Amino acid sequence: MTNVALPEHRGTTRRPGLLAPLAAGWLGLWGLLALVAAITGTGYPFGANDPHLDSTLLRLLPTDAGPSFFAGMLLTAVALVLASRRTTPTGPLRMLLLAYGWTVAFVLAVVVPGLQVLALLGYAPMLLVGAPFGWPPVDYADVFTWALTARVAAMCGGVLLSGVLLRWQRRTAGCCVGCGRDGTDRGWTTPAAAARWGRWAVWVAAVIPVGYALTRFAWLAGIPLGLAREDLAELRQSGAVWAGVGLGAFATVGAVLTLGLAQRWGARFPRWMVGLGGRPVPVRLAVIPATVVAVLATAAGLNALSVPEFWQAGRGLSAAGLPLMFFPLWGLALGAATYAYHLRRRGICGRCNLG
């Protein structure tokens, strides 16, 4: 362990960023909407009109208590965000405030989105390309609902709150708010170490979505993998099997891109890419989408596994539903692989000059 003195200017001379005000404004807006819903009794998105409520953990929250719960949680989170700009708590108070903040961030980013947001992300290419041609034959009003809007908004709020908490946690621990370094050499965070353990995380994160995709491709080939032949025939007759193929294709492309987190072409664009070949891949171009998918995969898996019907043989627990059991592991592995990629490529910090 080697201790290095950090420059005194780290995180102190720079102007406050926009992250905290943006997080406070976003959480405050939705907190006020929840408060209005609690007062008027209307406008709560996760009530009886939410067709996906039963497949999420939110079903455990009574509808009557939902608006008040979210109003209290969101508005207290706003107070926490505002306090993070002024206070530097220590000891048990610091741990208590951070524990509460991270719990709220987890609820917003993982519990609320459920499986619907990840599914929409997978369907998005088909919906965008096929919309002018009337395919797939769906009513877009049934897809882009108030509940879906609230789920996406909750995920955005959870991510913003996580960013504020991470900076606050680093500052109150005496670390650089930009990179988290504190001048102590930790072997597992070095680029060489991150390359080793990150490679294992990459392979785990790539294999799981491929397993999911194989079941959907099997249906297209007429193989009733995890489905009764009657159900498969109905899917093929209605054309819904192509929706599964679209999700499978999305998962396969994601698996290939995940491999880039440990490959040379993930750090520099391949030579065949005209205008970009040989240039470094911007770190955020890989880290941001991978982090979003990691959060959504974890959310989808945890919510799916919480549904009692999933564990009933012949329903969720089959070759068709089995890949969902590994979605939480997929999310964690992808998150670890993304962090390893970040550690390998982050370079020297512009705040503390370490790296």
C-alpha cells in the first residue's frame, strides 16, 4: 500500500456542477406530481390501470398508499440532494444518510422500471423501423403509457441521485470527487488487474443474453423450446414470434458489444470504420449504454423472479423463462465488466492528477 498526497485543490476550487440541481429538480417535479396524486386521488401511474403491475415488485405496495409513499420518498430525496451541497456529515449520520439515499436510488432505478423498460428497449428498433409500414400490428397507445413514462422517469431519477450520492460519498471520505482515488494504491483497481477480472465478467455478461436469444430463435425455427406446441403455433400464426426474434437479435448484438469491453476493438475503432478507424473509442460511449443495460437487466431479473407464477412448473420456470433467472447475474456481471473497462481506460484524473 502506497500513500500519495492528493493535491489540495481536488473538488474544492471547481465550480459546483449541474448534477445536483438537475437531480433535485427532476426528483422534485415527480415528487410534486406524486403529492398531487395523493391529494386528489388521481394520476397515480401504478394503479389498477397499469397492465404490468402484477409482474413487478410494486404490486406489494397498496395502491392507496402508493402516491403518499412516492411523494415522501422523492421529496426527502430532494432534501438530501440539497444537503449534499452544503454539509459534510461524519460517523453514523453519514452512514445513515448514504444508506437512505442509496436505498431510494435502488428503488427508483431497479424496483420501479421492472421488465417493461428493458423489453421496450429491445423492441425499439422494430417499433421505429416498422412504424411507417404498420408493423408490428400494435396500438402504440398501449405501448407508450403513463405507467411506462413514470418508470423511465424513475430510472432517470435513480441514476441522477446515484451520481450525486457517489460524489458526496467520495467528498465526505476525503477522496477525489472526480475519480474516487484517495492516494492509496489498491491492486485490484490497477489497469492490469482490472483487465484480468474484467475478462471473466465480460464472458459471463455475454453468455447469458445469448442463452435467452437461443430460445427465441428456436421458436422461429419451429422448435417448441419451453413452449407447448399449441402456444408456439399461435405465436407463429399471429406473427408474434417475430417480436421474440427481435428481442433475441437485440440480446445477441448486446452480447457482441459486451465482448468489446475486453477486446482491442472496444478501445479503438476497427480500421474498416471509415472516418473512425484507429481512433480511440470515447470511454463514455461504451460506459453509459452498458451501465443502462446493466441496471435494466438487474431490474428485469429481480422483478421477474419476484412473481410467484414464475416458479410454477409449466409457466415461468421452463426453458422459455429459465434465462430470466440469470438476468440479475447478467446485470451484475455487465456492471462489473463496465467498471473494469472504466478502470483500464480512465487515465489521469483532471482533478487530482492521479492515475
